[in-house]
Amino acid sequence: MRAGVIVFPGSNCDRDLAVAFAQAGADVSMVWHKDVSLPDNLDVIGIPGGFSFGDYLRCGAIAARSPICSAVVEHAKRGGYVIGICNGFQVLCETGLLPGTLMRNSGIKFVCKTIRLRVETTQGAFLQNYKMGQEIQMPVAHHDGNYTADDDLIARLDGDGRVAFRYLENPNGSASDIAGVLSANKRVLGLMPHPERAVEAAHGGTDGAALFAGLASVLENA
Amino acid sequence: MKARVHVMLKNGVLDPQGEAVRHALGALGFDGVDGVRQGKVIELDLSETSRDKAKVSVTDMCEKLLANTVIESYRVEIL
């Protein structure tokens, strides 16, 4: 498995994400946002958490128009795997690779805690190692995680098995308790919780490890 | 030529920041504020000299970057 982690000014989970990929067996390249092309033969691209471009204009808006993001969109359109975590999820929504958008938390405050989630689908490489309906724990740390989409879109996402995770206690006002969504082909995942901060015992939990392991098992057999 | 873009949340989209401002106004004793909506004003200095072309160009900027049309509406003023 060859993984690339995009680094924007203001990214702060990029190295954590690289470690999580590496623990799953990946060769990891860090990719600077001004690059116009990706390293050759990448299987998966990670867009990390943080505050790219200081959250100016809207969270993820400037990052989504940076030179490298055109290459990320092309990679996804070719059927490549992409995971966007926290700010990365916001970036993926701004690129249009994932539907909906993330607004300011309904309670206004930044939310930083470990939270319980339910696995809503086991389709696709990212989720295949979980069990349907499994309850897991991961940290969240965000100010703008309030997933916003109209009722028709949410019904479509549910109908197509594209809701990846739901909050058991909604921390941010997200529509229909949605914590993560998938693309139609299940190869692009965006989520607000941080699986890369739950991959070893020292993190306080390892429920994120199955996500990276699931991906590795598909990509190593490819 | 200058252009001014007003970006607002669409009607029906809950504005938590506007709500927080409304509560703060109430705390200061300003009664009768039934709602607050917070938006953005973006001013642009343009080299374009045709008002029509400027309006087309700024509208394109709104669609591609300045507004997220999933949740926001925008209005372009050419000054």
C-alpha cells in the first residue's frame, strides 16, 4: 500500500495520519499543497486534520482550491482511495467529492473529547473490518463539525449505504447524527472523528486501527 | 472598479453564530431582537472596466470560491 498525506499550512494531524498509515504497512509520502501532481502509483491519499489556511473564508475552502487538490480530485475520479479526517472532511466537501457541508457546531463551542460512534455500513475497504452496528470510540476535536445536508440528500445517502458512522451522542448538531460519509463508490471517506488518534493502546483506544487495516488488506491484495 | 459581494446563509439554514449574537444582545438589554443572521461582506478591487464583464466575472468567483452554495446565497454589487 502506497499512501500520500497532503500537508497544507495549518495542517496539524498530518504526522499522526502518516504514522497510522505506516502502522498498517504503508509506504508513506508527505505531499506539499503547492505540488501540482501526486507521487506515482499512490493507492490512497489522506487529507489530515488541522486548520488549513487558518480556516479563512470557510473551513477547507482555500485548501480545496490549492494546486494539489485538482490532482486529488482526479485520483478519486479514477477510482483511487481518499480519506479526509476532520479538516480533511471539510476539504473533501469543499471539493465536491463528498456531498453536504460542515458548519459551526450548534453549541458554538469547540468540542474536544472521546466520543461513541455506531458503524453504519461495512461496505468498502475502509469499513469492511468493522461489524455492522458496532459501537466504537474515537476522539473528536473540532469547531465546525455540524454536518449539513437537506433531507433528500440524507435519505439518498442512507439508501445507498453511504453513511459511514453516526454519533451516539451528537456533539455538534450534525444532521441525522452523521459523523462520516462515503462516496458512491465507497472509496472516498470523510469523517469528523479521528481514527488516526485511536490506533495504539497509548492513545487510550484502538478502534481506529481496523479502518487502516481494512484498507491495507484490500490494497495489498490488489 | 470595485465590487462588493454579500454572502449570507440561505433561509432555513440554522445560524448558530447569529443565535449567539442574539442572546448577547438580549443580555445587554436590547429587547425585541427576534432574529440575527450573520454573513460576510467581501470587497474586490478589479482591473476590469466593463461593469457587465465585472459582474459576470465576480459571479463566477462566487460560484467557485466565495460562497458555498450548499448553504450560502450571495449578491454581487458593482460599485
